[in-house]
Amino acid sequence: MSKKPVVIGVAGGSGSGKTTVTKSICRRFSDTTILVIEQDYYYKDQSHLPYEERLQTNYDHPLAFDNDLLIDHMNKLLNNESIEKPVYDYKRHTRSEKVVPVEPKEVIIVEGILILEDPRLVDLMDIKVYVDTDADIRIIRRLLRDIKERGRTLDSVIDQYVNNVRPSHLQFVEPTKRYADIIIPEGGQNHVAIDIMATKIAQILSSK
């Protein structure tokens, strides 16, 4: 691949439907066309901290992310170089020893709650999307995900939402909506908006 990949940022609050939007876009293209980079994979390594301290991590705060590594990897992909994407272990609350080999593709979707918060990341994006979903829907989705997929208890998820997720959303996530080129209400249920996004991507690819 000789031409620079197209970079699309998909932001929005936790449980807003970012992943559903991303998957819906990907389904409209071949597996060789789109690469997805999740900001969730780039939480900082905390292996140097005692487990009790790791439990206090606010995963919805900008300082929880290793954006330096994410930006370094993005620049490598834009230069058509492969990377080794980190993997985060949510049960141990630190980075796993595993990595995922990743090759560059024509379109790179960067997905995460705070990808529009860091100007360095925003500068790398050709299209910026914010998925806007009501708070009650977002908390229900987060409850189901964290209990089923991350082994959390109901009480711990609610406590985290009240003390970390909601305040961080209001302070850091919601304000980044102003940087979006496109705002998608109701996430993956908004088929019209997803169709428009897919059409735009196809136009960009055909003109390259």
C-alpha cells in the first residue's frame, strides 16, 4: 500500500454505541480495507502499582491513556509500517504481556471515549465522528458489558459510574463533541448516518 491511509475518529461516551457504529461501517467493506484501533487497548501499564491501587484507576480520565504510544503507533501505520498493538487485562487492571500484530490498511478507524480530547490525535484524523446517546441508555449498556465481559459486580459498576464515569463524561468527553465533523444520535441504530459514513469513505477510497 503506497498511499497514506484515511483516518476516521469515532468518539462518544462509554456505552454510546461507538463499537456498534464502527462494526456497522466495517461490514460495508472488505476485511482488507479497514483497520480498527481501539483506544481501550492503550490504557497505561500499571504493573508497577499494587493491585489495590490499580483498583482506584479512573478509566474515563485522559490520564488513564498512553496516548504517546497510541500516537506513535498511528504515525507508524500512516507511514505503512506494522505495529504491535497492546492488550489490556481488565481483571488485573494492567497491561497484558500479549500484543496483537497489526498491518496498515486503507482506512484506519480510531475508536474511544477520549480520542477527540488530545489535539495530537485529532490532527491525524480526516473525519471526526461523535456518537451521541442518552445517559440512561449508556449506563445500561455499561452495566451489561462490565458484568458479563469484565467480571465486575453490580455494586462496583454503579459505584464507578457515579464517582468516575459520569463526572469524567461531563468534564472531558461531552465537550469534545464540538470537534466532530459528524454527530450520530442513537449510535448503531442510526442506519441513515452509518450509510452516509460508508458512502463518504467509499468516495474517498475511489478518489485515491
